[in-house]
Amino acid sequence: MRRSIVILTGIFLLSGLTFGQEMKQNSQVRERLRNAMEIRREMREIERQTIESDAELQGIMNKIKDLHKQLRERLDSKLANNTEYQQLKKELEGIREEWKERWKRQEGPTHGGPPPANIHQSGEKTIHQSGEKGKKQGK
């Protein structure tokens, strides 16, 4: 009896150490992911500014937006009768509504952070960065 208690205690201690190491690794992975997301956000902002300041790039972006809008419209019409797709679409909309409500209550995930980009059916997303609420940008 006493021996089994000692063995069980040892197992619990070892599993606790392993769990602690996993928690630390998960924390490090989350931090690296957060850093990568921040870098990518900054890169997108530089890209956006570059496109806004270059007429040729603006033309290309407008063509891409138009083509994406055409694609979205054709996909929507072809998938209108696909019950699996429509169910998934409804689930996604429910999740979006849930997150909108959460953002309204908390003002973002870290109490003050910007809300996520709202992706519209047109294939465009509204960005909410640096005071530019409601500005449309290509997907």
C-alpha cells in the first residue's frame, strides 16, 4: 500500500513537471504567433499605403476587386442550393454575430484593441485601423 502511494506520488510529480513545460512552450508559441501577426499587420499597412500612392497599383487593385466581386457573385449563385454550404455559412454568421457582441462589450479582445475586419458578402472587408473606420479595402 505504502509503495503504491509513493509510486503514484512520483507519477503525479513527473506529470506535473511535464505539464508545466508544455504550458511554457504553449506560451512561447502564442507569443511568437502574436509577434508574427503584428509583423504581418504592419506589412499590410505599408502595402496599403503604397497602393494608395501609386496609380498603376490602384488600377490593378481595382481590377482584382472587380474580379473578386464577380467570383463571389457567381459562387453565391452556384452555391445557393448547396445545403451543406448554406448551413456552414449560417454557422459562420452566428459566430461573427457572437464576436461582434463580445467586441461591443469589451471593446476588443484586450479591452481597447481594434475589432477584427468585417468580411462582407461582396468579398470586401472593412478595416478598423488607425482611425479609418468603415473604409473598404479589397480582401
